[in-house]
Amino acid sequence: MSESEEILRIASKGDGVTASGRFAWGAAPGDILHADGTLEWGPHHVEPPCRHFGRCGGCQLQQLDEESLRAFVEARVSNASASQELGAQHIAPPHLSPPATRRRASLRAESSGGRIVIGFREAKSHRLVELEECHVLAPELVALLGPLRKLLITMGKAAPAKKGGKGKPGKHQQARMAADIEMTLVEQGVDLGVKGLTAEGLAATEAMLAFAEEHGLARLTMDGGYGFETVWEPVPVTVKLGDVSVPFPPGSFLQATLDGEQALVGAAREWLEGVPTVADLFSGLGTFAFALAGPGTKVLAAEAARDVHLACKAAADRAQLPVFAMHRDLFRNPLQPDELNKFAAVVLDPPRAGAREQVEAIAQSNVERVVYVSCNPSSWSRDAARLVEEGFRLVELRPVGQFRWSTHVELASLFLREA
Ligand SMILES: C[S@@+](CC[C@H](N)C(=O)[O-])C[C@H]1O[C@@H](n2cnc3c(N)ncnc32)[C@H](O)[C@@H]1O
């Protein structure tokens, strides 16, 4: 049997690891892992603030004190850099979003044992934990969970009985319900999307409208399998990017916290100050484009999602800012070196898969300054290695932990081409 050993670090999936390579879930650095698998808490182990911790799939690291949480975020990023020998010149202290600031969430709602459960999926299982509290979500989102649960029960009762089901003939009967819930805090309040359900019948529709009105929703959309249908949107929904209110199509990407967005945008602003022409690739609604564009800076914003691209374009036109929105699939049709050569700098913020093809074209171009923002240190390090191979230097790396207490880590990085 193995000896008692100290937990030395937290691995990328959130388990504590000892020197001999033993793993322990829920451990903090400095804990002692005994031979029988029990943990003795060390100086960095704190009482998790949430009663659901350990069962809810939303958080993995609530047992860490602030110091070791910061160390985890920094290590994820610096290890990714070291794994490819990128030679980062400077790694900034990590930015961590405070509790109760996450402004978007994807949750699951299911009927279970005659009840409706809304929550993140349980860790390593398909079961849902009923969220009685949540320490990461913004209070406006948490406040809606209880009322939403009641609404879904009402809708279930209002739904027509399924043919062949049990129960007295002619009586409404609650069918098994499962839906995906998207919540985003926008300028007008909460944008709520329910996927997998339709409001069937007058009673269900009226219940939805009453709910939206009573809770002052910014928008309510339903998607029963044929695309989003807007049930309620008293005024057009927008998000503020830079100084511009940009239309927000249902389900669009928004950085998870406002302070996280500000950390990433702040890095891009600092690194691209005074640059006259910037290509913002995987631009989304224009988070970086609207922050960078101004009298001295023109920005091209390239994005594949059509509704997102159109929203960016409409906002740029209305604000009369030098942001030129381009609809383009940058995986299949990356900006080519001759197109990239028209820009003094590139900022790119691709999805988790990274941007292998687009980075190859950047490597082959004459662009001298690249700001790479990433939500996946692994794909980032692969792409970064290609830039370094073609003569770029990794000047600065800023770890950002927008998803507090989770293993999900983001970063901003600056690459300059060696003279
Ligand atoms: C991580 S988000 C970043 C969005 C934006 N930079 C921001 O901060 O809000 C990645 C964006 O890439 C877009 N995207 C995904 N695949 C793409 C592709 N093949 N070509 C271009 N854009 C793509 C997504 O629609 C999404 O808007």
C-alpha cells in the first residue's frame, strides 16, 4: 500500500497530484493524501462556499484558497507555453473574475420524479443537481431559476397529453420534459432562451408571456427544433461593446464576465495602441473591433456566424465607426497572406479548436504584430509554436480566469516578429 503523500499541484482536469503521480479529486496543494485515499486538509484547503460543490458539474476547484486558485490559472497557461518551448518573455499575474459575476450560463432542465430540476450537469455524470444557490452566476440569473422552474411545471401541465400514455382519458398529463436553458445578461436585462420546448396551446403561451413580463425579461426565445422563435422582446436586445450598443442575436457568444472581457480587451488595446489597421479574426459581435476602432485605427472584423456578422455590421454602420464587417469561414477560407499584408496587426480569438489554418497564413504573411486571445491553452500552444517557428517572439502572456472555480482557463498573448 502507498505511503501518505503531499498534494503538490492541481492537474488540468482539477485533480490534486502527488510526487508519485497519485490523483485525488477535491484536493488542494499542501493536503496529505493518505494510503487509504482519505485527505488531510493543508493550509490552502478552504471550505467550499457552495452546498452543491462536489455534485454540481459547474465548479471543480472551490476547495482552493485564492492563492492556489491563482497559481492553478497561471500554471495552466505557463505550462502550455513551456510544453512547446515558446520562451514567453513575460507572464503577467493572472486576472481572476470575482464570484457572482458570470453573465451567461447554459443550463439543463429536466423533469425528474415528478419535479423539474434546473442545473449544471453533475460532475462526471448525466445527472442534474437542483441549483438552490450558485456562487458563480450573476444574481440576476440566479434569481430567475426558481420562477423558471415553476413556469416549466405550468407548461408541462398545459402541454397536451401524449397518446398512449397512462392516466385518465381526457386528462392532461405531464410528459417527460427536457430542455436546454441559455441565460445571458444583456443591456436590457436577462435574455432567456429555452431549447427543446415549444409553448403549445394558448395556456402555455400566456404563461410564458406573463413570466417574461413579471420578471422583466429582456427577451424570451423558444426553440422547439426549428430555430429560435422570439416570444417576448419589448425593445431590441443589445450588448455594450466599447461604447457601442450591438444587437445580440439569440445564443451569440459573449465573454463570460464583464471584468474578464475588460482584461482581454485591455490587453489588446495596450498592445495595439496607435496601430492604424487591425484584422480582428473570429470577431464575434466585435468585442475587440469596437474597442480598438477609432479616428486613428481601422478594423476589419471577420466572423462566420451570419447573424452575428450582420449584427456587427449594423452596429458599425450606425455608430459610423471604421469597423468593416466581413462574413467569412476562417477554417475553410482563412485570410490569405496577401490579404493579411494590408494590416499592421492581427487580433484573433478563435473557438476551442484554435485556428490552425488561419495561423498558417499569418505565419506566411508579413504581419509583424499578433494578439492571440484563447479559451484553450492546448490549441493555443500548438498554434503559437507555428508562429514562433516562423520568427515570432512571445513577448507577453496574460492568464485570465473568467470561469472562477472551474478548470476552464483563458489567456491573451502578444507575438512580435523578430526583425
Ligand atoms: C471565442 S468566440 C470570440 C468572439 C469575439 N472575439 C469576442 O470576444 O466576443 C469565437 C468566435 O469565432 C466564431 N467562429 C467559429 N468558427 C468560425 C469560423 N470557422 N470562421 C470564422 N469565425 C468562426 C464564432 O462564431 C465566435 O463568434
